[in-house]
Amino acid sequence: MLTVTLRFYEELNDFLPGPLRKRDIKREIQSGESLKHLIEALGVPHTEVEVVLVNGISVDLDQQLQGGERISVYPMFESLDVTPLLRLREQPLRTPKFVTDAHLGKLARYLRLLGFDTLFFNDIGDQRLVETSVSERRILLTRDRALLMRRTITHGCYVHAIEPWLQLTEVVARLDLVDQVRPFSRCMVCNGAIVAAQKDLIEQQLPGQVIRQHDQFWRCQDCQKIYWQGSHYSKLLKTIAGLVVGNRQAGDV
Ligand SMILES: [Zn+2]
């Protein structure tokens, strides 16, 4: 009988059944079984894994097991210092773009609010969601771990939080996005780019009160929605500032 010993670190334990968390796990394996298969059979999607050490050496997930190995599995986590180790992915995506599954519509709108290119479809099937992620090199955001276990997915991120604003905070922290936040550069409704709009060209489309109180306007180049710095604006700006400062402080510790 062939066995290996595994240990999962940090939040990867959230995917495991209670009795297997934060301890050595002994598993029986088939000769030649891949690491990816073994790890996902325990419930951990491969997209969540950044580094795997087998007997102290960094390997990729296609590694075949022979029995007797000791395996350490680490999460995709920016604050973990893995620079001396070989990472599973060649490069992080430089300018992160996202696609969310149908359950994360609010998160998609919040990401757009911070200026991140984020697609969201109400009625797209899992297969097309995966294809969009792969072909457009978009990070797939989901709470469906089976979706992240698909082999073709290279950049995915399991979202742990339930509440949309906390989901946003989680994604910004985990993917280290603070420096790339560009509030109000992207349309929350359709993901189009927002550009400055001349007041005299749009004033007929807005209530008189809005026109009297504001001089600066922006328009989505795609859906033509008009934006101005209304009462929501300062509240949103404060919340975003809090998010950015909170992340910086967390990073400084
Ligand atoms: Zn738009």
C-alpha cells in the first residue's frame, strides 16, 4: 500500500473537513497519481495553491507520486514570502482583469468602481465562463470550488467572504491591488470606460437640480450612462480611502 503525508497551510485549511485541518494527513495513493488529483480529491481547488513542496523541493502540480513523499501545500497569498521558491505560475497577471460568476454581481460592480476591468454575466454557463477566463486572461472569481478545479483554469480565486464589500476587501488584499485602484474610471453598469463629458452636451438628459448643483460630468463611452459627484460620491470615496489605508496598514505589519 502506497501512502503519502500532506499538510495544508493557512487558509487552505478552510477547504478541508474539520478533522483534517492543520495537521499531517496520511493518504493512500495510486502509483503515479498526480499531485493535482490528490489535492483536489481533498477539496482544495488547484487555483488556490501557490507552492507545493515535495520532500522540501518545489514542484508543479503534474508531479506524479510514488509513495512515501512528504507534501506541504501553501496558498496563493501575497504576504507569504515565497520568493526563494519556484512558483507554480510563471508570472502573475500584470494588469489584473476579472470575470465573476453569476453569484458575484455586486462584487463585479464594486471592482468596476475601483477601476478594474470586470466582466459579469447573468446567464452564461460554466463552460463559457471558463473559456472567457482563459481566452481573455481574466482571473475567475467564484465561490464554486468545483469550477476552480477545472484543469484549463490558470488564474482563479476562491472568494471566502459572503458580504460583497468584504469580498472586495478580500480580493484587493489577496491580489495586492491597492496600488492599481483607479476609482471612477469605469462604468459600474457595463464595465465601459468613463470619460469627461461637456455639460452643455448632456444637460437635457438630466434633472434641473443636478445641472444646477454640478459642473463636472462623466459619461460611459459604451452605455452612455452619465456620472456626477452626487451625494453618494463623497461616501464612496471615503469608503475606498478606508479600504486602501486598511490594506496598506495590514501590509506594513
Ligand atoms: Zn456603461
